[in-house]
Amino acid sequence: MSMFEPNSHHQEFNKRDEKYDEYRRGHELIAKNLADLLRAGKEISDPDVQHWIGKHHEFVCQFWTPNQIAYKSLALTYVMDPAFNATYEAFEPGLAKYIQTAINVWANANLK
């Protein structure tokens, strides 16, 4: 076997890369839609905003199922952690705080 022939180890990396790309695209779709809603001046309690926060929660649940406190704590990191903050702010200035506040509303209504 040549070192350049695909093997099961190489195929596993490709699957991980594909899954990473799928997760990245899913996250970007959510962030882009929330950024559009922020730009449009939608309040955090607007049904469209809350719909996309629900999608965000579904996205997070692919990795971990947070309770209300944990989900709100994750949202807080979007504002406090420089890396998270920069990720969201790249979509639209103020998006990290917008998402954090909208998650608090969604979590209060949907997670007990």
C-alpha cells in the first residue's frame, strides 16, 4: 500500500472534515439569519428571532443538551469570551449581545 492511497484512517479524517463543514454551515446559517434580523431592527421577542434561537438550541443539542441555566450560561460566554464574541460580531456588530439576550428569553419560555 502506498502512503498516498486512502486507508480507513484517512477516510475517517475525511468524514470528520465533512462533519465539521456541515456544523460550520449550520452555525453560519443561524448566525446570518439572526444578524439579518438584528439589522432589520427586530426585537429579541419577535417570533422570527425566537424561531432562530430555537434553531440555535437544536444546533447546540447536537453536542450537548443544556438545561435552562446552562444554556443561558453558554449565551453569556458569547458576550464575555473574546473568541465567541468576535465570531458573532463578524456577522454584525452587536450580534453577540443580541443572541445572548434572545437566548435568555427563549430559555425562560422553553426550558424549565
